[in-house]
Amino acid sequence: AGLQLASSLQWLQSPQLREVVALALTHNRDLRVAVENIEKARAQYGISRADLLPTVNAQAQANRARTAADLNASGRSTLTTQYTAQLASYEADLWGRIRNLNEAALQQFLQSQDMRRNVQLGLVADVATAWLNLAADQARLQLAEDTLQARLKSYELTRRMKELGSTSGLVLAQNQTTVDTARGDVASYTSQVQRDRNALQLLVGGPVPAALLPDARTLDLDSTPRQGTVAALLPVPAPLPSAVLLQRPDVQAAERNLRAMNANIGAARAAMFPTISLTASVGTGSTDLDRLFGSNNGTWSFVPLVRLPIFDAGRNSANVQVAQSNQRIALAQYDKAVQAAFKETADVLADRAQWQQRLDAQASMVEATQKAFDLSNARFKAGVDNYLTVLDAQRSLYTAQQTLIGLRLSEQINRVTLWKVLGGEDLAAAQQQLAVAKPD
């Protein structure tokens, strides 16, 4: 079972991001490895199922021999030729060894499918996160470029004021530091944006069309309030049904592994009992090739064979202990997977509840620092304050704007993480499960 893109990815409201995710699900190398692992497990399961049925082998043989005269009662040397053709044989599975091995192979095959889903789930989350990181760094780059242009204009104005003697060289030098800082930020974020694009291309497995890349305003919710969210989720049902978490592919893979280890215990125990092979063959034989398939030349044989382990220096008992240890390890891994699912979900929901308040507070801080910068700049031009006040307000505004971009990114990544920890389930499905679970 793969991800149903038509329904499970509707929480990605950006059409560009949905298309990028679709490209990754088609071309990503890790996902290709997971698909091949499924095919490998499918083939191994087919081998195990074949052991439940009789093995039929076709065999044709020709034998020619010369007997010396001294060894022949007639005193003459003889030359004999014999041709045979046969079909054979079957091993009876009285103690369930083959059936348990078949069950273990089945669970490993199903586990490989769950692991593929887990790879898909992680891939979608990684691609969305990389795409959002690119959007945030493009916003930071745009902010740095806008800040650089504003500071260049301010520096030019200060330089003219210095030439007219209305300000000092210290103020001009202080203004120069702000310009150089902005230039450094532009260079740094330009490099970071390129690295983000390279990371996204690696996840997708090839070049990403420019039309599918985010821009500097992707995370800017002020332009289109509420509708501008890239990753949107329905309200989380309270209480959240635990059955949703049990559908996570990593939890299901751990459960499959536990079932496989249980089956291996049965196979190891069966090896301590006698093995009964029923070897039967039917065929035909003749001294003349032309009469090989003629009448009255049929042959058959039936050979039951019992192998009883008497002394193996504790090998079979040790194999049972190994299988039991593997089962206990698988049980501990399953418990850990379930606990991790609950912990990750609780952490994400704890952050989810406070995100809107944090965004509102930071947006208010940006507005206030912008007003403080405008007022301090006006007071400096009026000769009321010195330039240090302007510098301090300028840095505070720039820091607040960068922090707001970071919070918007983190809030969107929180949505992606919530989708991932719920096993890729739509929250609408979770609400339906909760409604079914409630008594009438």
C-alpha cells in the first residue's frame, strides 16, 4: 500500500509543493531501494511457499557398462546399456517447520511494504521541510537585500550631510558598518539559498523546475491571511484516538517483525523432532532407447526416510534459544516504537497549541520595532538623538524581522511533523475514527 496522493497530500495547499513531492515519489533513490526490497521479500516468500508443495524433478539417465569375461558366468565379456526416466519427491511437514518458515517469510514481506510506506512518509516530510527551508531562506535573502538598499540610501544621505558639515565622521563610519553587515548577510543567504536548492534536488532525485520553487513571499501570511498557509491541517480531535498511531508504518513494521520472530521459534522447535521425507519416484526403463517408453517398461519406487536428531551437541536447543532471544528483542523494539509514536505526537501537539500566540506576538513586535526605528530616525534627523539610538533600533528591527521568518518556518514544519507522526493520516480520518469509537 502506498500513499494515496489524491487524498493524503491535500494538507499541502501549495500546488507547487504537491508537484515537487510527486516528483520525489517518482525519482528518489531511497524509495527505489525500498521498492526493490519489497520485490526481494516477495521472491523470498515465494521460495518459502514452494517448500509446502511436493518437489517434482524430471531426470533422464543413460548407463553403459562392460563386464569382463572372467566376471561373467558365460565366460564371455558383455556390454549392457540402460536408459531410465523418472519423476520425484516430497518431504512431509508433520511438525510445522516449513509452515512456520513460510509464516516468517510472509511477515517479512509485509514488513518490507510497511518499511516502504515509512520511507515514503519520511520522504514527503523531508521534501516539504526542504522546500519550506528554501522559502524561508529566500525570504531572509530578500530581507537582507532590502535592508542593504535602505542602508545604502542612508549611508549616501549621511555622506552628503558630512560633506555639508551637519554630521560627524563618526556617524558616517557607524553607518558604514551597517552597510557592510547587510552586504555580508546578502552574500551568506545567497549561498544558503543555493545549498537549499541542492538539498531539495537530492531529495527529489533530479532537477526541480523553477516554476515549482517557492519565492520570498511563500511564508508571508500577511499578504493572504490564513489562506496563505502552505501546510494546512484540520483541528486536531481531542482526545486523539490511539488507533491512529498504531497505523504508523514504523509501528506496523515492528509488529510484523515480532510476528516473524514468533514464527521462527516454531521453526526452531520443529527442528528438534524427527524429519520424515517421503521420496517417491515413477518412471520408465529399458536397455533399448527405442523401447524406453514402451509398454511393460514402467518403474516406481517409494522410500520413506526418517531422520531423528540424537546428538547434536546442543545445536538445536541453542537455535531455539536464539529464536526466543530474537523474539524478546523484537518485542522490546515494538514497545519502543509504540512509545516513540506517543512521545513524538505529544511533543508536536504541545507545540501546536501555542503557535498562533507566538506568531501574533512576534508580528506585533515587528510592528513596534518598525515604529521605534522610524521615530528614532526622525529624532536623529531633527538633531534630538544621536546615531547610536538609530543603530540600536535598526538592529532590533532587523532581528525581529528575521525571528518572524524563523517562527513562520517553524510553525509550518510543525504542521509537517504532525502529519508525519500521525502516520500520514488525514486528521479527518482521525475524527471519523473518534466518532466511531464513541458510544451512541
